[in-house]
Amino acid sequence: MSGLLSVATGALTANQAVLQTTGNNIANVNTPGYSRQSAVLQTVQGQFSGGGYIGKGVALTTIQRNYDAFLTRQSALASATSAGDTARSDKLTQLEGIFPGGTDGLGAAVSDLLNSFSDVASAPTDLTARTVTLTQVDETASRLRAASQSLDDLQSGTSQEISQNVATINTLATNIASVNDQIARAQGSGQSPNDLLDQRDQLVRDLNQYVQTSSIPASDGTVGIFIGGSQALVLGTTAAKLSVTSDDFNDLSKTKIALTRSGQSITLDENTLGGGSVPGLLRFQNTDLTEGRNLLGRLTLAVTTSMNAQQKLGLDLNGNVGGNLFSPTDISNNVAGAVTNTGSASLTLGISDDTKFAASDYEVDFTGTGASTSGTIKRLSDGVITNFSSLPATIDGLTISGSGSANGGDRFLLKPFSTAASNITSEFSTPSALAVSSPISVAAASTNSGSLAVASLAAKTVASTTAAPMDSYSIKFNVVAGVTTYDIVDTTVPPTDTNTLPTGQPYVAGTPITYTPPGLPGFSLSLTGAASNGDTLTIQQNAYASLNGGNATAMMNLRDTPMFDGSALTDGYASLIAQIGVRAQSATYTANVSSSIAANLETQRTAVSGVNLDEEASKLIQYQQAYQASAKVIQIAQSIFNTLIQTMG
């Protein structure tokens, strides 16, 4: 009788535990990170009797956690990748919005400005046409500044978001270390602390939203959390701390992450951080946003430098040499030395050719040991390396000069375009100061018999004073046996140009005839048609400068100057939005793919660990009936026992 009662009591207890476990599953169906639990039952070894082994019921062995380590790890990694791709894609979408197309874009402003010189060229003394041009100068400068300010705001917001995410990572790491401690203490019971394990796994999944991790279990039940390949963020019950820091050049536009453990700080390479929102934001800020700023800076520097230079080749309404249209950008000090430099060298930047700019920062590395004058220049946008044996050196339209003494291993960061659009303004507001007149003119001799026609005439250097006299030059054409050549002759009385003037130069229609005497306005003359032997053209100072719009025409012709990777100046903005647009589109596609992969893996994980209400409901009915049956056995055993007692009494 006692055996029957013992079996029934054990079964009742076991089925009660199963019911309680099922109820716990149902209660936690919406709890993040909860893994479905199952009560594991085991038959109690039977008691031997002459008639065989008599069963002694059932016993509860443990509460098992339904968990797949592989799926959990893969789901966390996919989630990290998705978070990083999504964070970068969202920021690139914001960057793309800073550069709109259509009439509101920078391209329209630049085109409208250059086109406005057409009316000025037609009527050089018309103050209304001049005023329209100056209004366009103001509008162009305003849009450039606004775009630069938007980039600054986006950078500031990104930096703040990185700092907030790093603080969250530190909190999660501390919590994981704390749960590690609780799990290590609970291991002594010999049973698995399911709820604590779920809590830790959820913390790790949350952590992977910010930075990709790898986990290594220890024998005491704790796990080590590593980031950046091999840097320990959590070891046992202690957590390291992440912080935001600068790079080797203290570049304020870039952010690095440092890990500090036991007083030792290590700057992490963002390329090793893998997925997570923080690496995604770092890649955006340090690469995508830098490219966007360089593209804007290149556009600004090319447009303003070329237009300022052309403005200085003309005369204003009062006969004065033109000044700047836009405030000039000083890039000479856009250089930073590495904090590890040991030499005394300093570098400066200059502009050698505004048609060859590449939208990039550069790194100069001095090579060798001891004092060094040679090294490499690395274009950071594509990694192309150029060697130099001494400074000054030129690259992509820039001149790099140096002073002081560099040591081998010294490095410098060059950021030629970083500040170009920050404070750009129009330089003056007086319509009469617009230098649209050419200081030189061309006239054909009345005896010419060929079909020569002037396509364009432009001054090539700035006049030294407002009334700088210019020598008169004749271009005399010679046709011998069908071959046309020309001589340039100083026809000033008396001649003052002591240079050796070009003679016997081949004439090709459409190829500019260029000559620049020192200290005087040189010229570039393009012709069409054919010359006859003895035909002559005279280049001389413009006697009626205020009635001439030659420099306005030259300014307007800048539209077609090959400026941006061979594209015309007016196509520079289209190239900018195309490069950013392609990058944003690619990032969006990548984010969609990684999000889909992460969702599928999470579905597979929850298929193992998640709670299915239909399944739990059916188990609830099953175990309820088993519980009731066990209770019935106890009731019957009690009744038999009572009957037996009464009979014996």
C-alpha cells in the first residue's frame, strides 16, 4: 500500500512541476530572450520482487532549456551585420538629401551664375545685368555655405550618436559581467540556471546590435566577450571600458574607439569591428561623410578659384583690374602632423592646377631612418601611392611644400578641401566692380585676304597696375607650299619686349595661339578659318575697355572647362550627386539583404527556443489530466488504506 501511495505522490509532484513549467512558458511567451523550458522526467528504478520488478513511479530530473548554441550565435552575428548596414544606410540617405538636384541644387546655382555673364557680355555697361550676376554670386556662395553647415550638423549628430552607443555598450558589458558572476555562483547547485542564461544571451544579443562580438565559454560557466577580433570586452566577472577618441592626427572630423582594460588603452581598428551600429556609424563618418565633404570642397575650390582667377584678368567699369568674386580659400594650413612625429618638419599646401583636383585627403609618409627628405604620398580615397624624392612635390593639382627637418616615420595628413565651403562669401557687392572687360583687343589688317576669324581672345595674366601699358604685337602668317606658320612680333614703337618671340610656329585652326610676356597681360587667341600669306592680326591694349565684354565671355566659357575628372565645370555637381547616390543606393540594398538574412535566422532560432502557445496549451491539457490521474491514484490508495484499517479493527 505504501508503494502505491509513494508512486502516486511522486507522479503528482512530477506532473505538478510539468504543469508549472508549462504555465511558466505561457507566461513568458512575449518575454524577450526567454527560452522555452521543458521538465525532464525519469522513471524511478523498480523494486525487485518474486514476480519481477515493480515500478516505483516517476521523478523530476531537471528543467531543461531549449537552446541551440549554433543558431543563437548565427542569429546574433546576422543581427550585428544588419544593425551596422542599416545605421550606415540611414546616414547615407541623410547625406544624399544634403545635395538635391533640380533648381534647388548647387549645380543649378553654378550654371545660373556662369550663364548670367552672357547678358553682361552683350551689354557690359548695363548695371542691371551686372546686378543679376552679383546676385547669382551671393546665391551660389549661400548654397555652398548651407551645404557645408548641413555636413557639419550631420557630423555632429553622428558623433553624438556614436558616443551614446558606446555608453550603452559599456552598460551592457557591465551587466554581462554581473550575470556571469551570478551564473558562476549558481553552478554549484548542479542545475542549470536557465533564467540567468537567458538573461545573459539576451544581453549578448543586445550588445551585438551595437558591436559584433564573439563568445568563448569558461569552465566556471562564465563567457568571455571579445570585439575587434581578439580584444576582451568582458572576461569572467570584469568588464573593460570603451571610449571615443581621436586618430593619430587629432582629426576632428573622424572618430576612433579605444578599449581600456587594467589601465591599458588600445585604439581599435574600425575595419576589424565587424557589424553593429557603432562600426556602421564609424564607417559612415570616417569614409562616406569625408568623401561627401571632399566632393563639396573640390567643387567649391575649383569654381571659386577659377572664377576669381578669370575675374582678375579683366577690368571693371572704372578701368581697374578686377578683384576676387568669392572670398579666397586658404588651404595652406590644412595639414596635420601625426602625434608620433619626431622631426621638426611642417608642410604647407598650395594650388598648382584647379582642373586636376581629386576629391580626397592625402597622407604623406617620410621613409628611411634619421633625417629624411623622401617618402610617399597616399591618396586616401583609393589608396594610390606616389613617391617623392624631395619637396616641393605636386599631385592632383596641389603643391606640397615643406620646411624644417623630417625624420623617417613622420606622417602628415593633408585635407585640402575640408574648409573650402565653410565660410565662402561674395567678395564685393558693387556692380561696377565686376571686371567683365578684357584688357586686350585684336584687330585684323585691312589687307588680309584669308578666311581667318576670331573665335576667342582671353588675357592670361593679371595686369600689374590699373593702367599697365601693353606692348602691341602682330601675328604674321606665312604660307609656303601649303604649310601655314606664324611669327609673333613686338610692334611697339620702340619695341620693349626683350624676350625671344615665337617664330615659325605651325598654325592649326582651333588651337590657341598663346604668348605671355613677363609682367604684362599675356593672351590666348583661338582662330578659325585659313590664313593667306602675309595676313596679319594685331593684339594690343583695349582702348575702350568699358565697352568691351571680353572677360565676361571668358568667364562664361568656363562652363566647358574640363575640371572634374575630365568633366566640364558645370557637370561637377552632377558627378558629386552621382557618386553619393550610388553609394547610398548600394548601402540601402546591402541593408535590405542583411535585414532579411537576420530575420530568417532569428525565425530559425525562435523555432527552437520560442514558445508556441498551441503546443503549450495541448501540453497543459495533457499534464492536467496526468496530474488529476495521479491525484485519483492517491485518493484510491487512501480509500483502500481506510478500508483495510476498518476491516482489521
